[in-house]
Amino acid sequence: MADHIVEIADGFWNVRGSFKIAGFVDIGTQMSLVRRPDGRFLLLDCYTPTGAVRDELMERTDGGKAVDAILNLHPFHTIHCKAVHELFPDAKLYGTRRHAEKKPDLPWEPVRTEDPELAELFPELVFSVPRGVHLVPANENLHFASVLAFHPATRTLHVDDTLMFTKLPFIGGLSFHPTLAKVLEERPGAVDEFRAWAAELVELCRDVDTVCAAHTRPLRASDGGPPVAERVQKAIADVEAKLAAHAKKHG
């Protein structure tokens, strides 16, 4: 999968990159560049750009000096953090608790991306953290939870793994990551908390026109099909049996 930049709207660019499983199955990955109200920039997640993509990013950001911060939103997406920090050394570096634990040599800001205080630092974005699930489960193969970032100015939602978009006949569409059942907290009320969060996500998505998901191309409302909020509602309905089974077992 060749690196390329997708201009979602004036002020939001989605970088599509390569990520190979077992060295040969390329499922892709992403990073987004967001222009702030003052004309400076934020990066959402990390991917090491090369060639023309790197050149375009540097040109847009005054050689990288106009990037204020790098926000790492998925606790298990850590491979490119150091390289992107070195490419934009003046940008403040934010990550989840796991980022700081796995890359302790990097200059992480004290506020974590899962912390409520992040919204105060970046009011141009709306953040959403799934509830009722483990953000960092003990089993590191379970990559469900991430911090979702909504950019109201361009009506764009940036999300890693928590929501997935595939364009396949019959089985494609917008869905929750298949590891959901394994990351729900094993306690009474966890399912109720997840359902409440999911309902809030539906309301948030009533203002979303584009979803930039980690391992596929962006989903655009302009491509046709149901509105994004309706797609999220269907995704919730599709996992209801798993939620009900968990609630029956744990309360």
C-alpha cells in the first residue's frame, strides 16, 4: 500500500500508510494532520512519512515548525512514535499511559490522551473514550479501545480500531472491532456503561460526514449510503448479543 495523503476537507488531511502483518499482509495505517484555528497544526497518531508524502507534510507545516502537538490516540500504536517525534521535535508529545510506559525515553507530556484534561488543551477537537472496556487489556492482542477524536470544523472523526470500515460485499460496512467481547470489564454495570457511551457516540456522529479509520480508506457520507450515525447504530445492534451475554454473566 503506497503512502498517500487524502484531503478530507480544507483543514484536515489523512495520511494513509503501510502496516504489514507477518511482514507481507498490508492492512495499512493512518495519521491525520489538522489545522488549528490560528493556522498552526496538530498530528493525530504517528506514521513515518516518506518521499512525496513527507515533503508535502513538511511544506504545509513550515518544515515541521508549525506543528504544535502530536496526539497518540491508540495505546497499542507505538511503532512510529520515536520517528515522528524526531521529524517534528518542537511539537509537544502526548500519548496514553501505555505509550509512556513502552517509550519512556520520549518526552511525553504529563496529560495523557485518555485524560479528560486533554479537551481543555485542544478545544477544536472533541474526544471520546469508550467506557466499560479495558483501554489497555492484559492481553496485548486485544486492540479494541482507543481515544476517538472528532474535528467539528471539518465534520471528521479520526478513530483507530474501535470502529472499523471495510468495503466488502455483504459483510462490509462500519463495525466495532471484533475483540469487543474480550475487553469488556468483568464487573456489574460494564455493559450499561458501554451502551451509554455508544449512545453518546451515535449523537456525536450526527455531525460526522467522514470517518478516518486506521486500516482502510476513509468513509465519506458523500459516497452514498446511510448517514454515519445510522451506521454506528447498526454497529451497536450487531454487537448486542455479545453485550447481553456479558451482562447476563457479570451483571
